[in-house]
Amino acid sequence: MNIYFLTRYGNGTDDDGPDSSADTHMIVRAESLSRACELGEPILLRLPFKTEHGREVAKYFHVATILGVSENSEENEGVVCFPWYGGPHPDKCAQVWRRDLEEESWETFEDFYGESPLAN
């Protein structure tokens, strides 16, 4: 089972909203990226998504990467680490996906940006 690091840009407690320096992160264990989002995104709905000044953040994840693979067959899918606000999504990871809108399909970093996340 894969361990995913998921990121939503910004957070609903910072007046800069989606432009905040503190993004919303979560770690989820799931068979697939789509399943990880199914498990994690409902939790985002419990977090603030509109700041005091009316700036909204998304109710979905923008970036995902695989941190590793769990070989323990007895582990269940689920949220490993509940949401926290922090710096940007880790860069220089080998498997990264990105989307701008919830209805968009996930694209690999290479397809989205035209270069490998390991470039530079």
C-alpha cells in the first residue's frame, strides 16, 4: 500500500488564503492516489476554508507524492497523519502529481511543468 503526502495550497486561517506560506498537508495510506483523496478530502471539509477577510481555499488537494510503500498486508487504508499547516510541499521527490482544479485529472509533475521534479 502506498503512503501519500497530500497538499492543499494555503489554509483557511491565514488571511492570505491560498497564497499563504502555510499550506495544508496530510499523510494518507491507500492503494491509489484517487483513493487517498477519497479518504483525505472529507477531512479538509472540517477545516476552515474561508478566512476572516473572505479569502477561500480549495476543498481538495493540489499536489501529491508517494513517500513510500508499506509492505505490511495487515495495515488498512486510512489517514496516517491528520492535517497540519506548514511550509510548501516537499520538492525533489521522484513521483509527484499536480492539478489546479478538483475536476481535473491528476498529471505527473513532468506533464504539468514539462520537466522532472528532480531537475536542477
